[in-house]
Amino acid sequence: MLALAFDVGGTSVRGAVVGAADVVLAESRVATRPGPAVLDDIGRMGEELLAGLSPTARAGVAGVGIAFPGLVDTDAGISRRAVNLGLVDTLVAAPLAERLGLPVTVAHDTAAAAAAIWADAGSPASALVAVLGTGVAAVTYVEGRAVVGVSGQAGELGHLVVDPAGPPCVCGLRGCVETRAGARAMLETYASRGGDTGVTGVADLVARTRHDPLAAQVWSEAITALADGFLAVGALLAPGEIILGGGVAEAGGDLLDPLRDRMRERAGVTAVPPVRLSSLGGRAGLIGAARLALAATGPESRGKRA
């Protein structure tokens, strides 16, 4: 079976056809538009991806999975509140299911990505799985189970305050991890300080750190914010390891090496767990959404729906 998968981020919406063994057969991306326009973009991308398949492959598409930001009611398929998208109590699953003619599963973006990263990493019993992109979030696994809290969506690492005098955050606080380590925040900080206008992504910023002192400073501030956020979680929960995924994690050793060093420098009495990168990189949300779509349309699920 195949699945249509979408990962809705603050910067872009990624869509893909995902097959066996998480193989991405086709992929597309558009800039994220706020409001109901984002749903229209998902529908249009879905139609285009389906149109690009052979009749046999199209018949094998079992469902659609959407990794969606903010507060998500997964059972009802509703976006309860997505601040960056300007959506409140908005139906997501029903209109897209009607448009695409397929069952649609909507999940919280961090939960979907973290589940894929965790499974790909060997399902460790104790781990903090961080998804680093436009936003910064994490899911903690204890005894092989995700800690979800009463809201069902615990893990807003990006809104943990690490610098009370720092920049204002969209959440209303100041100095959150995300204001330094979020992809958009890094680029905005670099630009506001007079950085090169040719820098349009985190990869560009990281590439410049070797010869551009401003880029190096912004990247260093992001590393510090992440280190402080991880150490705060570590002081409370002491995860066995930290696994990094998401688009920012595609920086590889340029992220991992200084982050490990910064955590050791700032740890105090807090034990520093091993930190490693996920092999899924920025595709974690897509893979997670696809897995959820297929799980929701399996024989057992279809029987329950009938």
C-alpha cells in the first residue's frame, strides 16, 4: 500500500507519496500560506501527486496522513488552534477526504515526526526526541512509551524560556528556545543584524559560519539555546539519550559537535546524555504522517469504521 503524506510547517508544506519501507516515491513542496489557503494547497498538492502516479499505483494509495502544527484534535480531524497559520477550530480531515476521495488522518506534527524518529532509532526505552525546524519541539519516551500529558501533546520545548530578557516569542513570552534556535528565528535574527540577503535557509547560514562572524554568532546562540533547553529537560527527566531530527538537524556535525560541547560546558550537576542524529532528517514528519495514514486504514481500522 501507498500513502499520501503531508508535513505542514511554518515555512513550507511538504507532500509526498510514500511506499513500502518508508521509500518516498514522489515529493513536492510549497511555501506555507496562512489561513484556509493552506488546506487548499494540501488538496491541490494531493491531486497533483495522485495524477503523477500510474493507474495501478494510484489504486494502491490507501489514505492520507497530515502532520499538522498547533493543537490538534486527532479523533475529529480538527485544527483546534494553529497560531502560525491563523486557524481556530477548523475542519481539516473532512474537506480534504471529500476532495481527494481518500480517508484522511490528522496528527500533531511533532508527535508524528517524533514517532518516526524514535522507531527509526531502534525504539529506545528512554529518550528525548527533538524535532528541530521552524519550530522546536520534543517528545520524551519513558519505558518505551511517549509521555503525552493531559493535553495529549506534551513537548513544547521551543516555548521553554531560557533567556527571560531575550527576544519576544509568538507565544507571548520572551527568550524561548524557539526565538534563538527555530529556523525562521535564526534567519530573521541574521537579517535584522545586517546579514547577507543571499542567506535564505539554515543550510546557507551554517555554510557561512566558517567565514562570516555574524552567521557564526547567530548559529552559536541557537546552539546555546538548544543546550539550555535540553539540560532543563534533562534535570527533570534524565532521558537516556537525545535524538535530533527535523530540517535543522540536517546540519549534521555542524550541529551535533558544538551542541555536545555546549551541553558539557553548561551542565553543572546535570548529567549529559548521549546525543545523536536521526537518519530521517527533515523527512521525519512525512514518514510519520504516512505511517499513521497506513495504520489508520489497516484491516482492523477499516473494520471498526464499518
